[in-house]
Amino acid sequence: MLPRRPTALRGQLLLSTFAIALIASPAAAQDTGDGVFQMLGRIIFGTGTAKVAIDTPQAVTVKEQADLDRAQPNTAGDVLKGIPGAQATGSSARPLGQAFNIRGIGNTEQTASEARIAVSVDGAPKFFEQYRLGSFFGDFELFKRVEVLRGPASSTLYGAGAIGGAIAFTTKDAADFIPEGKTTTLRFKTGYNSNGDTKKLGVIFATKQGNAEYLGALNYSTGGEIKDGSGTVLPGTAHESTSGLLKGKWTLGQDDDQSVTLALSRTDTDLDDALVAQTGGAAAAFFGTADIHSIDDTVSLTWNNAYSANPLLDLTVQLSYTNTNVDKSNFSLGSACAPGRNQVLCDGEFGYATTTLKVENTADLSTGAWTNYLTTGVQFSSQKRSATSTVGSYLFHPEGTDRKIGLYAQGEFTYQERLTLIPGIRIDFGDVTPGAGARALGADDVSDTAISPKLAAMYKLNDSFSVFGSIARTERLPNLDERYSSEAASSLPERLISPDLKKEKADSIELGFTVQRQNLLSDGDSLQLKVTAFHNDVTNMIATTPRLAGGPAVPYFSNIASAELWGAELEAGYDSEFWFANLAYSNVRSKDGTTGLTLADTPAENVALTLGGKLPAQNVSFGWTGYYYDDITTSSATTSAPHYDTHDLFVKWSPQEGVLQGLDVNFAVENMFDKTYRNNLALDNGVGRNYKLSVAKSVSW
């Protein structure tokens, strides 16, 4: 069990890692490879040109297919476990009740909070915001990869306003499943979770035909209500979901330097008698229940021409469309449905449809001792927000259209493979148009501009040690919700539309260092370590305006706060032929500029430690992960919580010979001691002991 305050334990873990790094013999050269458990050695695509994670002057973590298979994720929280500085917020296990938090930015209970984190699927921007509902409804079985980029420096490529950072999902490809020398693969997968009696079925068909490859995937999942460690039911956690993916890629050109990729995915989720407040749990049970039906669609068409004969051109053009739609009906408290505050109890439909066109080119400007790349691009987007109920449109969830044009440029200049400079700038021109409901209250079109510059640098002191740093500013334009929400007077004064909002600004500084060592304890082993310290000042922060009973009417939103967030992250991994270890540490601190209190969205200090072994001859890996969270007191009792620790076990077996070749078995035990706990950013207790098993079999010809 964890001591009352686990700070000493965390200190010992961190000091041990540093000690190993400092006393070990330096390697002659870096050789990161693609070790399954060496996350800092993986290739990162979301920072510009492809780079190894440890050589990227930004805090970024990627999870690949093997990680997702081991985790067998049901929620966003399962996907983000073990990533320093990132976690889910909202519900602990409710299917549509989670959103993302990066370094203290992001909370589903705070309207429009998720606008500060840029989320994409196959490069297509995704966004959904509805009070007391989650923000991401895709099925994680559709994805093979997720990159989490932390900090405002992500704004250059992902869009102004990414104060927290960016999360990029990539769907599966046919090539991921077809072995060399084969043309077609059929893969079946089944899974089971003991807590909630969840059953999963999936099938993938992948084939290569000449210069084309095609993939079709279909998944089904159903489960009952989940219990916490005390055996108490977490209400509203039952679900039924179907998802599908169709993807084709065609290689073109005399030198095979062109490609066209079309991807279509859909996740359809039905929840009967679910909690209206998906993120609120017992804290918001007064909303009652309703039937919730969500459909999440993503379509992207991407053309790439590498222009193999011209180093100045590597052009990508992408047209994408995303649409997330949520229907609520059969409210248990539907008899109270009425215009005004009680409109939340009326049957309604909510949607976000976003069309995006992005044109991007990367030019190779290398000369002499310099390796230089310049990425330039333009992005056009139009997002339509719809919301209507049986008694009309929602004033507190206004309809409208948000259009943006973004121009950006990012350079990557490397001198003699030692000094890397990454300057970047992005300018977004925004134009928001209110729907009829808000326009009737005096709302009008608003145009504004956001500018986001940055400079990042990394210097390799030798083959083992590097230092890096960055300075970045991003500006976030107020969105539809913040500009046009209103609310009639009740026991509190009326809330008016907020046409005079100023854009948020965030200034961030990061400093860090990396360590890479090889041949420490055995030939071919490696240790990689990355430490990042950050400081983020947010001004003109947008929040709901306080109201006093009997006071005057106020704007719904105001620039009433500033915030300061700072902290440190550590990510380390050791990998050898027979055993491995990973360490992730995150400590986020914050201060409300007005009250001096800790911001409500601040996560507790935490450590995730994994120790495991490998049996190469049998292609078996196994391990233990311990998660340690400190106690935290924020400005809100809702997001304050005591310390806790949980422990997981996992085993993976993938035989490579004989009749069992193509079989993948993943077994895990989560919260093995059945502990009752609550993460401070969740409004429900965590999931009790849960046995997870997935079995997949591939047949290729």
C-alpha cells in the first residue's frame, strides 16, 4: 500500500533512474530501433518531419498498436494511462462521459474547455462540446496509434488555441496486417471484461491488389453496469456500440511517389436509461436518465506527391469531413421539460459538423553542414454547430457557424546533426456567425485574428546527452458557445450574450534534457530518459461570469481570470532482450491569478512504473504497472481528492510458428487489489478489479 504521502517513494524512483543514467557507460551511437517497450525511441509524425521522440524538442508521447492491444481500452482514460501530463477527465468509465486533460487544461464540466486541446483523426480535426457530456466518441478499436503532444507549441501545425496541446489518432491500415509475401489477411478478434460483463467482437479484412490496398473493419461491443472497488454500481456505464472502418490507399506515379488515401469511419453508440449528465455521475444525479444515441463519423481524402525529382516539393492535400451527432430522448424527468433552464430535460439533438481543406508542402533546403526543411501550409475549416429540442433552439447551447483560415510555416534546421532549431508561426483568421436564436437576442457576426509564434531548439552535447528548450505563444479565439450563450433569469440574474470577449493568450517556456545509454547491464540493452520542465501563463482567460442573487444581468462569459501553470514531466524506458522497465512522472502546479487558489482542472502529482520480462523464444511478454497519485486540494471540492495507488498485471503471447502462428493473446488484470478510489479529475469512483482478455487470430494467403 502507498504511504500517506508518496513523495519519498517517487523521489527514490526518480533518483534511481538518474543514477543508472549517469553511471552507465555512454553508447558509441544512438540505436533506438522500434523496441515495443522503448517509447522514447519511436518515430513522431506530429511535430513536422518524422523524428525520434527523444530527439524532439517538445514533450510528446506515442502509443502504438501493441500498447493499445495490451491496454484493451474501453475509454479515453485507458488510452492515456501512463502518459505523463495527460489523462482523461469527467467520468471514470461512462462510455460518453470523458474528455482530455493535458497539463491542467481540459475539463468536461467547464463549458468550451475542450477547445483548448486540438484533437484529430487521420489529420481531420474533431470537436464536440456539450455541457456534462464527453468530447470524443470514436471506438478505440479503430486506431493503431495515438500521439499526445503537450504544450502550446503544437499550435503551429494543429491550429491556434491549442493551449493544452494536441492529440492525434491514426486509424489502421491494410499494410499493418498483411505479412511480406502475402496479399490478403482475414483477422478475427474477441474480447471480454469481467467487470461489467463486456463482450467484444471484431473482424478485419485487408488485401493488396496491384498498386492498391484496402481494409474493412467491423467491431461490436456490449456491456452492463460497472462496479467500483467496493462493489457499488457506477450508474450509466452499460453500453452497446458498433463501429466500422473502410480505408483504401492507391500508389501512383512513375516512381511510386504519389498516393491517394480514402478513409471512412463510424462509431454508433446506444445507451438506454443512461445518466443525462454523463460526466457528472452521482454529483449530478438530479438530471435523471435518458436514452442517448451518438453517431461519430470521420471521412478524409488525402493526396500526397513526394516529387522525388524535386527536393523543394513534397505536397499533401487533404479534404476531410467530421460529424458527431448526439440524440437524447425518453427523459425520466421529461415531464418537467420546458423552455429555459428545464430545456435540458427535453428531447433534443446536438451536432458538430466540420469540413476542412488543408494544403501543406515540405521543402528540402539542405546545404553544406545544414539539413533544412521548411513546412508551409494553409487550412480552411467550417464548423457548423446545431442544437434543437422539442421546444425550440437552446439559448445556452447556441447554434452557429465557425469558419477559420489558417496560414502557417515551420522550419527545421539541423547543423551537423547536433544543433536543431525549429521556428514556427501560425496566423488564423476566424469568423463566427450566430444562429437565429442568438441573433434574435442581438448577436452579430464577429471576426478576429490569432497569431501563434514559437521557437524550439535542441543541442546534442555528445552521443548520450542533449538539452532542449522552447518558447511559444498561442492565442485562442472565443468560440460560438462563449460568444453567444445566454440564459433567462431565474433565482439568479439573466445571463446575456458575450460579444466583447477578448481572445485568450498563453505564453509558454519549456526546458529539458535527454539521456541515452546503451550496453548498461547486457549487450544491446538501452536506457532512454527525457525530462521536461514547463511554465505557462494564460491571460484573458475565458470563464463563466459570477452572478449574485438580486444583482444585475451579466454576460454569460467574461475575461475574468488569468492563470499560471507550471511543473515537470519525466519519461524513461529501459529495454533489453529479457526484461524492460518504464517510468512516467508528472507534477502540474497551478494558480488562479485572481484568487491565488489551485485551478480546479489541475491533476494530482502522479507516477506510473512498469516492470516486465520477455521470453523471446516463446514471443511472450509480461509485466506489472503501479500507478501512484498524490492527494490534491484545488479550488473546487469536486476536483480535490485523497492519494491512492492501483496495480495492474499484463501478459501477451504471440506465437510465430506452427498452427498457432497469427494468434495474439492479451490478458490483463486492472486494479488487482480491488481498491476503492477516485481520481481527482473524475466525478465517479474508479473501476474495481477487472479481468481483461482478448484473443485475435489472423489468416493470410
